[in-house]
Amino acid sequence: MQRIFHGPTVVRALFAASLAALLALAAHPAPAADATGKDTLYSLRHDGRARTYLVHLPPAYDRAKSWPVVLVFHGGGGHGEQMASMTGFSGKADREGFIAVYPNGTGRWQNRFLTWNAGNCCAYAYENRVDDVGFVRALIGRLKRDLAVDPRRVYVTGISNGGMMSYRLACELSDLVAAAGPVAGAQNIECRPSRPVSLVVLHGTADLHVRYNGGVPLRMADVRNPRVDRPAPEAVAFWVRHNGGSEKRATQKRGKVAVESYGGCAAGTAVTLYTLHDEGHTWPGGTKWALWADEPSREISATDAIWEFFRAHPRRD
């Protein structure tokens, strides 16, 4: 049998062709009838890139009615499958009746070290000016086409770099997003939303990677021209002003969790801040999401708190 040896150029071409074939298999025009209860991979092309995302349809899914959809964004270096496992949003979707979607960021490899371009962070996506806002707009359009999505109940959440992306989407896709739930993120962009958006923020005071009160992250302390994050309370104050809410806040204390709620906002929107005292860089109530991240406490379930907020705040205008 004759052996055929391929040079580097041919190998790269074969790899690209194989990858394209795999993505084509994932690019179903619409979820199959047996897709309910599973996390299924799909893809779409945007800005010259093949972008992928997981869709979880609850077992009760029925096209005869419209369904809320929650887009869950992984942290820097993560991926959608990891985010599904860490947060438990798929199980929550099964119990509560909504569609959970886990988009994948971009990186030098197709499924490793993926990030989002959240404005001033992070890594590959930021350095290459990846159009992640455009990707998410296209993704929401695809979901509305393929599934029975309620356009008044489109929500976004995420952790760390994914939390930053959630802030950015609230700012730049306010025509589509009803509410956002950043966890351990920062709103590091100039925000000019076109309409009110509800916001629920969860952030730990002991977070050294995206600091609650802003500043330079621990891991960047010795880097030239480091990223400087804005404080979580500053983002909350911005959204209270933008939504026309009352400066008076209702405060509750539950163990190490302080909850500040701002009402009276336009179009039925609201703003809530969960300050988690002594909590690090975590998805509270979930699992540890990175080797360098902190162990999450059980003081509160971020997944439960975010969904309860989302459910109460559909788009009303």
C-alpha cells in the first residue's frame, strides 16, 4: 500500500475542509423534533466566520406557543458546553419553560480559549475586533426564525468576560433585549441604549479578577497598560438613570447577600444589584468555572435569582 505524505499547506487545507464539514452538519435549518431536552450544536456564518451555539429546548417545547429565550455567555477561555454545565440553566429551562442558548466566542482554536469582544476585553476577540454584537443580533434573528421565540422575552446573562458582553448587549441591542443579568462583569464601554432595559447584577466584593469597586484586575497588575474595570455600582446607577427609576432603593440583607432594588422605571423595567460579601470571581451556587477562579458559595443561586428577575421583566413597550 502506497503511503501519501501531506505537506503543511495540504494538512491545513484538509483540516479546514474537515472543520467546515463538521460545522455544516451542525448547521441544521431548524431544530429536529427529537431535539427537546438536549443541548444541540448549531452554527451560522457571520462576518466571514462560522459561529456556533448550543440550543436547549425544554421537553414541553411546542411551536404552538411562544417561549422566552435566555442567552448565556461563557467567561474568557470558556465555551458554551462548560457554561451549561456550570450554571444548570438547561435544567432550569426544563422546569420553568424557556429556551436556553449558549453561544460560543472566538479564538485561535475552534473550541478552546474562546472570548468575547466586550469593548475593552478580552484576548482574541478584542484584539481582532470580532463583531460579537453583530453575531448576537444575527443569532437572535436566527432563533426567531427557527423557533417559537417571544420577542418580548429575550434575555442575556453571562460571567466575567461574558458578563461584560451582557452589559454591552444591553447597551447596543436594547431594541432586542428585554433584560440583562451580568455576573462578575463590568460595563467598560460608553453606553447609549435606545430604550429602557431591565438589569440584574450579581457581583462579589472579594472578586480580584473583575473588582466590585473597579480598578485593575489582579492578574493584570504587572502588565503594561492594563485593563481598568468600572465599578459595579456605577453601572447600576447608570441604568437607574437611563430607565428613569427612583433613586430611592429597597434594601434587603440575606446572610452575606445584600439586595438593592430600584423601581419606578420606564416601560415596567427595574434594576437590582446583588452584592455578595466575601464572594470571589464565581457563578454563585454553580460550579467552579476555571482553574484560577474561586469556589462559589451556596449563599444564593445566581441561576435562580436571574431567572426570577427575567420572568418578572418582559419587554412592555
